[in-house]
Amino acid sequence: MERIINLTIEKLPEGVYLGTSDDVQGLVVQGNTIAEVIEFAQDAARVIEEMRAEYGDPLISIPAPQMFTIPIVLAGPTKLAA
């Protein structure tokens, strides 16, 4: 089942990105790009969920909606072919 968690991504002064989630206690990841932070957060959330389920404390399951809006990040300007 797909679920949605809210992920907060912050750019640190060191130039790396930090990802945390109020929805998954203990989820803290760091990456060089936003895409990397999202990937690491997905992996970390799965591991945390598996560990909590093993000890009888599963995450609250919030089903993914059928439609939602998500911002996307475009890196730098691009030149269009003439």
C-alpha cells in the first residue's frame, strides 16, 4: 500500500540538504541534492517502518490520495534548440 509522509527539506549553510519528517519519528537524512534526500528519506522511512512493525509499533497508515499536487524543482536554466 502506498502512503504519503510529509518531508521537510532544508538547505544547510554547508551546501548540503537536510530532510526530516514530523510524520516519521527519527527520520533524519542528508544529501548533496534534493533528489538524493528524497531517495534517502524513502529508504529510511521503510527501514523505520519495518523496525517499528517488528516491535509492535507500526506507523500510522495514511493511504495515498488518488490525486495530489507536488512541486518539482528544475535545476538551472536550459537552452532550447533553435
